Amino acid sequence: MPGCCISPADGGWTMPPASTSWRCFGVAGEPPISLFKGRIAAGAADAIAHVLASGQLATGPRVHEFETRLGERIGNPHCVATSDRAGALTLALRLCGVTPGDEVLLSPLTCLSTTMPIANLQARPVWCDIDPNTGMLDPQALKNQRSRRAKAIIHYHWAGDVGPLAALQAAANLLDLPLIEEASGAFAASFRGRALGATGSDFCVYSFYAVSHLAAGEGGALFCGAAASAQSARQLRRFNIHQASFRLPGGDLNPDSDIQQPGYSCAMSDLTAGLALAQLREVDDTLARHRANAAWLDAALANVPGITRLQRDPEAQSAHWVYALRASGRASLINKLHRHGIAAQRLHLRNDRYSCFADPGQPLPGVEAFDADNLCIPCGWWLSPEDLTRIARCIAAGW
């Protein structure tokens, strides 16, 4: 499987002849292959120039337009654009009623942008076990959690794959806790034909960081299951100011407009929204490329000794931010890939190792198993057929 070709007519991959050698390429003269890379849409520069020319750089009409367009793409109008993913998660946690001393249930294998909002609200993460076959929360382990101060569950969709949403939503209902989907690497991934953010969960968070599918440098979005939650989130993201009463009809500040609870400064700017709107026009092509590359790697790595592909829910469609797998002798494989100019790494470290989340926790055998051998390799839009072949050959030749 050392070569592949792409049909320019439909973008479909065809498999290479089975007789070709799997001997790994040398790296002399070959460019490095990145694990993460942001794609810049053709109209991005013009979009930014238009915002600059307008003089409206802070939150304004383009943020509203982006929320509308993104809501249409996802299938949920209750979209609140934020300055970043952490801001969106902070709003979600506040709307779940998380206060100092409360607890939030989640896996320790997640991004720091996922866990830091918990600590910044002076709440405490309660680490839950995962299914090592998926890298994501185990619904049964979640059901067995006993926490009198738990106020929310955060589920992190690993590497763009989709967790077992039906079972997770059932567990959340059993525990009478709201479910926050953390879909920062899973833009427009879907479950039962509905995009994340429109699957019936209480909240869903997206990221538009520089290497996301929809790359706007920074930025995030909070999708809410209810219109009232979205309205509250919009107010909270701007110091909890009640915009309708904050100014008098003539424009002066209104001394009678009260702020009863503190809010945040995490609104998206029009500059970010202008770029995000340009990116939104090409994001489906980006997703299609990631998915096609991942499908090719699925076939190419299916029978490679030492490689275990992750299990994916047949009712879901992954966004494949990166290609996640498990590898025996992971360190040796990473070293070999790096020698051949191919980026590879663990996606995240266990967050329960950081002293800022001081908690002895409990045994988490699923986390232990997955943490020992999980790995991600490139599958992004920038890969050529030759790049894919180079990656697959290098792995299949052994390490």
C-alpha cells in the first residue's frame, strides 16, 4: 500500500497496487509533514481588510452574522460567539450553576483549555474513567460516580471522534446533571445525522483556534440547548451588562441599570468574526479532506502489527482533526516518525498530574491503558497522496 492516487473529478481515493514494497522512505530532501496546520481561505485577507476599513473592530454586526451563519451550518440558532474556547466553557459552567467548591465530572485526558475554566471558577474536577478503545468517557463509569457537589459533566470528543452520545446523555439524565460537549477538535462532527451542537445536549463548545478546522486565530462558540441559556450567555460574555438598559436613549450611561452578578470579557471581536466568516465558506471542503485522508489511513493501517485503530460509533461521523490510534512501543514509533520528518505525539497529557488540580483521585484503569499508548498522526487537508503514502510506509515497516 505504498502509493495512492486521487481522482480530480470526485476527490475519491483509490488504493495502490498490493505488490509494492513497504520499505520506509529516507528523509533526504523531503519536507516535514506537520500534525496541525491552519487553512486560510482565499477571501480571508479581503474579509479582514473590509473589517479594518469599517472601523468597527470590537463586537458588532459581523459577530451577529457569524453566529447566524454558524447556527445555520450546525442546525441550532442558539449560538454565542466568544473570544476563545475557554471563554465559551466558562459561560457554560456558569450557566450550569458551577460555583466555588462545586465539582465537574470529566476525563483527565483532555486539553488544559477544557480544565482551566473549572479551576478558575474555584470548582474541582472529578476525574472519571474512559473506555480505552475510544479514549473518551465511559458512560457506565460515569453512572457510578457519586458526587454530592457535582454540577455538570464535560465530555471531550477525542481528536475529532464522537463519543457515545446516546449513552452519555442517558447517564447525564440519570445523574440529573447537564452535559457539556467539548467539541474543539470536532467541528461539525455528527451523531445520528445531526452536527454536534444540535444533538440535544445542554451545551456544546467549539474552538476556532489557529489550527482548528475553522481557523480564525482565536475564537470560540457556545451552542445552547435553550434560547434562554443563549440569552444569558450573551449577557455574561460582556460583564453581565444588560445591553437594552445600560445606556439611556441619548447614549449616556444609565445609573439605574444594575449588574447583580459579575460577568466576563469574552466576546468575539468583529475582526475575528470577519475572518471566521471567510473561513466558514471553505470549512466543508477542509472537513472532506480530513475525512478522506483518515479513511485512507484506516485502510492502510488496518493490519499493521502493533497498531490498534480506535473504535468509532457507527451512528457518528468523525471530524478527524488528527488521526488517533494506539501504538505498542509508542516512544519508539514517535522517534522513528520524527527521524523521517513526520510529526506525531500524544494529543494530551493527563490533567490529573498537574498540581493546580490537586486531587489524589481514584484508580482509572481505562485512562492508564489509553495514556500508555495513544498517539496521533497527521490526516489534515494539507497532506498530498505522497505524504499519506510516506506516513503509512514508515509505520508499516516497523519500529
